[in-house]
Amino acid sequence: MAQQTVDIGDHFHKHSNAYQEVVSGINRELYQNVRKELEKYLHGRILDIGNGNVFNYDLNKLEEVIAVDVAFRDMKDTQKIKYFCGDARNLHMVKDNSCDYVVMQFLVHHIVEPSKKMTDNSMTQTLLECRRVLKPGSQLIIVEMLVSPFVEFIEELLYSLNYQLLTWIKKPMIKFYSRLGILSRLSKVNLILSNDFKISMGKWIDPFEALFPGKVKLPRFLYPAECQFIISEKPAH
């Protein structure tokens, strides 16, 4: 995010081509499986945060997509898509109660700050913004790699050390959550769990897609995280 020593927008803009190759290459099966599930839900007006110019669903079935990403540079709108270079914590370009769905694919682990407390605050602000722009009764879909509570605990224990190390090698910080870690934060902002389930990741995975895209290919069984759909709803009243 904005307060990091390493600019995450510049990082992903620089590596956008490599990222696209991973999506259509090593992680292709994962993204295909995610697409199948997204298309069961999405309709109407969609806000896609952290989009990375990856539209992992059929645009023809949608009314409009608002794509927001800190890495967008000089993107041109189309009849169906409106592009914004922006931050998930401040969706000022989107009106209150205006979206049928908000989608965050593999974004949550990038909502980070120099300290755990600041990261918690940014995560809360992001979810509040999602809730604000959703129509009453509409849904937020989070697609994310989730770890065990034990791994999450160790990660939080070593947060400062990890941050310093990644900053030193000029890579943006990442933080992974457990299922409970995500659900507790959704509950905090009054987004009600509607459904959640695991997604098959295929035989191979790029475990460092965000940091070193296309550099590592790992057998799925060695990867310590699971891909999960978490669908929460803004109360109708």
C-alpha cells in the first residue's frame, strides 16, 4: 500500500507481463477453476479491486465492470470496463450502494503496512469501503490463499522481520490469513458470511507469483496454503 517503502503499484506495473504469463501458464488451472465459480455468481455491476487487468469471468454477461488497481497506468476505458488507478482503502470513485458484487481475487495478502496494527487498520478500512459501495443484500467475493491458524500466528510473530527482509530485497510485503482470520474481520464490519468453499488448485502452482512471477514451479502438495472462496453479504436492512 501507499506507506510501504517498496511501492506496490510500481512493482506490479513493472512485472505485469510476467504476472499475466503466470496466470495463463503455471497457474492456469487454478484460474480456470476460479472462473467457473465466479461465473455462477456475477451479474450486473461489478467492482473488481486489485484486478491486475485479469478479467477472470465473462464480461459479456455483465452490465459494467469498475476495475481498480494501484498498478494501472494510462488504461483506456471500454464500453464495458472503467479503469481506475486507486487504492482499496479509498474507493472514492465508486458511489455508495451502487455495486451488485465486489470481487477481490488474490488481493487480501497485499493489503499491508509497515506494522501489523497498521495492516489491521487498512484491512478494516478496505472492508468498510467494500460494504459502502455494495447494494443492500449484495455480496463481496474474496478469492484468497489461506493458511492454517498456526502458520498465521508464526507469520504475525515475525511480521516486522519479514517486512524488513522484503524491503531490503526491494519486494512488497505480503501477509496471509487463516479462514478464521478473514471471517473475524468480515464480522467486524458487519459483512455476513453467505458461503465459503475450497477451490482445486491443480497439480502445479507458482508459490511466489506476487514476488517473483514465473520463477518457481512447485507441486501442489508441497504448497502450505489452500485456495478459498469466501462470500459475504451486506445486510439488506
